[in-house]
Amino acid sequence: MTLLTTVFAAIICTVVWYKNAPKDEMKVGILCWMFWGASIMWLVDAVFEYSELKAAYFTPAPADMLNDLYLGLSAVALGLVIWLIILLVKDPKGAVKAALFRKKP
């Protein structure tokens, strides 16, 4: 489930990035790299787990699937938090700078 969760996140992120490809104001490309990197990591993990478990790999316990889903969603959430921090630090639209240096009447 971790692999599926991150692959779906990576695909959705890539579609959003490609739709706005010439201008990457929101730094979605960074998010794509994070999600595709996580997907590759869990693909390698799945290959090694399959080599260890063989056919039992395809019949996981429901509790294991739920734990894997939570782990995948946690990885996606962490990627989004890191992307948000990068976005706030880089401030491509100048919104944070404008809010911080706004003159009060």
C-alpha cells in the first residue's frame, strides 16, 4: 500500500506539474521529485520483500495493509509539509514578504 499511495501521489503531482510546466511558480517539481523518489524506494523494498516471501507477498494480513496505508499517507503528508516549507521560504509570489512587511495604520 505504501508503493501504491506514493505512486498515485507522484502521478497526480506530475500531471499538475506538467499542466503548468513552462512556469513552475509553486515549485511543484520539487514535490514530484520527492514522491517519485519515495515510489522508487518502496519499489525496491517490494522487490526485496517479494524475493523473501514469494507467493505470501500477495496475501498480506488486513492489519498489515492498514499499517502500510498509514505509512504511505504519512509519507505523502510529510512530503507535502516539506514542500510547503520550501514554498514559504522561497516565496515565489512574494505573499509572505508582503504579509511580514505590511505597514500597520
